[in-house]
Amino acid sequence: MRPFRPRRRLPPSADPAALRAAVDREISALEDQCAEIERALTTKDWEAFAAVMADARRVTHALQNAMEAAVPARDAAYDRSVFERARRVHAIRENQVARLKSYNEAVAEKLGRIAQLKRFAKSVGAKNAPSRLASLDRLS
């Protein structure tokens, strides 16, 4: 029987190309999530939006783990490229959050106007008046 000789090859987790690929995969996932969030915002699909945002934390954590694992395979140029991609994702997300906040403020303003109209209608004695939203039911 031959004696056991350890292999001289690096394990797959220590392969620099595999470590960088893991980082690239997570950055790509963040970029894809930006597109999914954009779709959800434009179609006002709030369930899809919530699902993507819930998954964003997992992907961000996976990116952090991949960056920590890839320390031996990283150099300054690679870090700059990853940082630039992450900065682009951050800028897109900031834009999306700003648009979502303005949408939220517009909806709050409309709801405030509806509440004001209801208070006014009650104050002038229209207690049995039909709901102002009844006309919206006929539209759909």
C-alpha cells in the first residue's frame, strides 16, 4: 500500500479566481435587484418590492462575507472596481428611495385632502351623503 501524500493543489475555496467570482456574483445580484426594484416601483407592485427589499439584506451580507473571504485574492485595482460598482448600486438605490419618498408624500397629501373633505361634509350636515370613494368603485 502506498503512503498517503497530501495534494499540493489549493482547495477550491482558496482559488483566487473563485474568490473573486463570488464577489462578482454578489455585486451582480445587487445590480439585478436594482432592476427588480425599479420594475416593482414603476408597476407599483408593492409585494414584489417588499420581497426584493427583504432579499437585499441577505445579498448585502453575502457580499460582505465574500469580500472578507477574498482578502488574499484582492488588490487595489480590484477593490476600486468593486467599490465603483457598489457606489453605482448605492446611487441607484438612493434615487429609488427619493422617488419612493416623494410618492409616499404625494399619497399622504391626497389622503389628507380626502380626510379634510370628509370632515367638511360632516360639518355641513351631510351625514348620510354617499362616500366620496363610491365613484372610484364604479371606475374599476
